[in-house]
Amino acid sequence: GAGGGDAEEDMALREAIAASQREHEGLGSASEHMDEDDDDDYDDLDDSAFEPPQGAAAARPDGVAGAGAGVPGPMRSSGAGAGGAGGAAPQAAGGSADDGTVVEPFRNFSVEGMAVPVSTGESKDTGMEMLFPPPADLMFQGNFDALRKGAEEDKKYCLVNIQKHDEFASHALNRDTWKSEQVCQVVRSSFVFWQQQFESISGRHYLSLYASHDLPVVDIIDPMTGALLDRIEGYTTPEDMVERLTRFLDSHTWGKMGKAMPTQVAMGMSQAQYHAVDGPGGADKRSRMSLENEDAALDAAIAASLQDKTAVPPPMCAEDDSSRVRRQRSDSAPHSAYSDSLRVAQEVEFEQSLQQDEEKERLRREKEEQEALEKALLLSQEEEKKRVLQEKEAALPPEPEKDGPGVVSIKLRMPDGQSKQRRFNTHDKLQTIYDYMHTCGVEASEHTVATSFPRKVLEEAEKSLEDLGLQGQCLLNVAPK
């Protein structure tokens, strides 16, 4: 799979680096043997062979003539630096050009600018920095304060990468993650990238503020408040880095305080001491040192607590002690400024969240009240309809006998096609038929009543059926107006 291919590639790179180091060691030992042979040959020569010509030393510029300067013939390999490698090839070993400028063609100034000085006397360069250099085109140049200021002006988050040169995961980040075009696009759009080695002054200063047990580490910092918003430890593939940064941007809004992570780790030693434990079993040594220091700190805290309970200051010292406490508080004010600003921002965010919840609750209550009001109104309308219907039914005259005198049989054809039939007296008014329609579920004010043939709309509600010419059996059509 892809994981196996990466492991094989990492193993091949490690073997190539080891072979290169062995080759350099072999060249170094060979050079020493050559130096010894050359010294033996030089001892056999006459000293007059090395005497410089008249005025040769005076013709050289000041500071250039060193060991072997101006000596013709064979050159000594004394290892004395630029001055000791003069003679036949001054230009290639730090000599002077025609215009008086000192030329050092074998120095790589770009690499020297990115290098971090090691605190110990022994060099720890593994050669990986040359194979996988930091992404200089992506990095911010400056200290941490300048990083925060620049990111705040650009309205971007700080993306900080603290590396450790003897951890292969740091070089893998430079090789894979920071070289990915997708990662670079996400970083340039919303972040200001800053990479430091933990041995550097800036790296140690940063770790004193945002302690970390594991290196390399990638932190996301809010430049306005300095809060640690997210942390990614160890090696992360380009795909996972893009997903992690994208998820962070989706869950955070610029200018609004996000949930801060703890910035201090329980560690009884400095970050420099903790991460300086290298070699086989370094992780176990660091863990053991951390536990031992934590136990010592806990014992000291318990002893101090017991001492504070037993020791009572005299009354005359109370005022002086309070003054001393106030002075200590004022002295520590700059150190607690970040904590105060973070607390204020969290309180403001809490108040805003509380107001939003109260507004949501108010809208919910208003909606429930409106729904209850509409339901009550609808219920009252239904009850009113039932009441009117009962009144209409009660106001209808009783239906006369079928064969009685002055009886009219009225058949109503409703708009839905159904038919309703009832007997009325000829002296009943047209309003009586309207009331009967209402009991059948048809509103008379919204419909018309007309004879079939010839078609005639009956509109005079106060006239009797006899006056309207309705006798015997009649068919009336009910239609919407």
C-alpha cells in the first residue's frame, strides 16, 4: 500500500545518508594520512626552497598572508582556515579578488541563514537539512511577536511548526507536507506560517509559552489574544493536514474568540532539558525525568502548605505583608495580561451566548402563544358555527304532512351533485329555504337559488313561496355566486 512505499523510501534515504557519512569519514582519514606523508616530504626539502621572493609578502594585502602565503611549489594542508590555504589558490580558499573583496565561493549562505546553533559542542547535523530544507518561500521571517502582529494585520491565524532536527518526522514534514501544493494553498489563504528549531532562541521562547511533550508540533495561534486554538503533534500527511486545517477554518470565525487549549503542560523541568535527552531510550528517560520532577514538585508543595498553616505572622507585619503582596501583584501584572485578556474575552463570549439563548427562548414562547391564540380562535369559530346551525335548525317550521293543503315539495340540487328534499307550506318565505340550505352545510349568502326551466334566480327572501310561483313539486338549483 501507500504506507509500505513511504516506509521503503524512508529506509532507502536513511541508508543513503549513512553511506554518505561513512564516505566522508573515509575521506577525512585519507586526508590525514596524506598530510602526514606531505609533512615527511617537506622535512626532506631545504628551507631555502620555501623562502619567498623579495617583496612578495609586502605585495599581499593585510590579513591575507598566513601560513604558507606566497609559497611557490607544493602547498601545505595545514587546516589553518582561509589564511592558511593561500598561495597557489587564494581565490578558492578565501583570498582576495582584484577589487579587494574577499571571496568564499564554497559557502552556502542560504543554508547558513536557516541553520540553528546547537547548544552542545558536538555537531548534531545529520545531513537531512540539506536533503529536506525548510519551506523558505512559505515561512514568515521574524520573531514570534512580529508574527502575531503581521498575522493580525492580514486577518489570518498563526501556524507555528516547532521541529527537532534529530527527529525524522520533522524532516518528513519538510519533505512531504510543506511541499504539497494543496497544503500551501490552504496555508497562504488563511494562515501565516512560522517554523523554528526547538534549540533556537525563538523556539525555546515559544516552548516556554506553549509547552509540548512531543516534537515536531504544529500549533494554530489566535494572533489577537495569543490563545492556542489547535495542536497537531508528530508527522501528518498532506491529505490529513489539509483536512485538519479545513475543519478548523469551518469551525472558527475570524474575530470571534474560539475555545482555547491549555498552554502549560505538567512538567517539572524546562523544555530545553526535556527535549535535549537524546539517544537510545530517550523517550523513556524523558518520561522518567518528568515523573521524578513532578514527584519532587508535589512534595515541595505539600511541605510549603504545611509550613503556611503552622507559621502565623505577627500583627505588626500584617501591613508590610499586604504591601508586599500588592507590589508582587503589580510586578506580575504584565505576565498575567494574557490571562486577563483571555478571561475577559471568554466572559464576553459567554454573555453573547446567554443573550442568544434568551432571544431564542423569547421567540419560542411567542410562537407558542401565537399558535395557542390561533387554535383558540379557530375553536371559537367552530363553536359559533355550531351555535348558528342549531339556531337555524330550531327556527325552521315543522315539515307539513305530505298530502296536506298548501304543501310544496322542494328538491334542492346542491353544488356537489347531491340532492336534498323537504316539504314546505306555500305561505313560508324564501328565507326558510335559505335556513334549510344552511343546515345542509351550504351558506346561502355565498350561493344562488334558481328554478330549472325557465331559469329564474330567486333573490327576494321575504316573499312567500306562493308569491314566487312555487307550487306542487319544484326543482331548484343551488350554485355558487
